[in-house]
Amino acid sequence: MIVVPAIDLLGGRAVRLREGRREEATIYHDRPWEVARELARAGAELLHVVDLDGAFAGERRHAEVIRRIVDEAGVPVQVGGGVRDAAAIAAVLDAGARWVVVGTIAVTSPKVVIAACDQHPDRVIVAVDVRKGQVAIEGWAKESSADAIEVALQAAIWGAAKVLYTDVARDGMKSGPNVEATARLQRLVGPDTPVLASGGIAVLDDLRALAAAGVQQCVVGRALYDGAFTLAEALEAAR
């Protein structure tokens, strides 16, 4: 299983939220590109970057910071947050990101995502952010009527490079990932579309449980920044 460290951006800084609430942000670093560089040097194969301001506003807000992260990381980067139309998708990829992450428009404007998957093969990740079985949209501020499994299955049909599954209630809480739901989703979409587990990873045994369940990739944030374990320990556990 591949461990993907997360860098969440708010006000130009690297932060972590609890359950996606911006009022509960913990600031970790004023220069996110330095965090990216350090994570890559520590062994990260790729990085997950989220423009939180963009996610809340509905449009990209950290273009220059993200460009610098991409330039300095030295490893592939997947970028999301505020990507709500075809122009934003193209802009993220043109800035050097290996993958662009879309969430809200997979529910509200699926034709845009279908076209993007065709135009940018293997470069579009569909985020399925789940609260009580339904997909949360617009920076997790609203709940849609879309069923999480249906969206994930459609993403695989569209040709999405990956599906990012986040249990919103667990994000930033270090309460343990939803291993069963993530593994089930991976089985349903099939091995050709990797599912990334996100939300709640707190201890090394969480990584071992995800790997043992057949999950191919996972996003880790707060546990790394709070020192629950090192990236080297996480990489070893994931093996």
C-alpha cells in the first residue's frame, strides 16, 4: 500500500482541520513547499495537496503556492480543492500536478468530469467524501442526495485514475479509518481503479489493517504532523 502524505492549505499555510471545519484548523507550517520537500526527502512517493480556501469558496485560491509545491517536491503531486470546471482542471494539470482531484462536480456536473477523463487520461481523481452514506460537496459544507457507492462506480466507468474515499466524520479526528467501507469500495470498483483511504488514520496498526484489507493507497495527515509516527514508520507498516 502506498502512503500519501497530505498538505492542506488555508491562508497560505499548511494546516489540518477536524471533520472539515475551517474554524478548527491547526496551523503546522507557514511555508508548505518546505513541508513538501521534507516529506519527499523522507521517502514519500507522492503527495496529496488540498486548497481548502478554494474548496470553501468554489474556486482555486492557492495557485502560486501549489505551483511552488509542485516545483519543489520532486515527486508526483495530486491537487484538489475548488476545482469546479474544465478550465480549473486544465489549470491544475498545466501547473505541473500529476493528478487533479475533483469532488463536487462529479455530483453536480458529471459531464465535465467525463470529458476531463477522456481529455486527460489517467490524470483525474474523483473524490467521494462521505457523511452518513451520502456524498458531501462544496468543501463538505453541504450534503447531496448522491450515494457514495454509485458515484465511485460511475467514476470507475468514466475512467478516473483513482477514487479518493474520505469518511468526513473521521477526518482529522485520529479515530481510525473506515477500513471495512474502504475495502468494500475497492472490491466493487475493481483492482484497476485504486481507492485511496482518507480520514481517521491515527496509529501504525491502522495502516496495517488497510493494507491487509486490500486497500491500495491511503492519505495520512494529522497523525504525521502530530508525531504519532514518522513517515518511515508508516511506509514500513504499509508494506
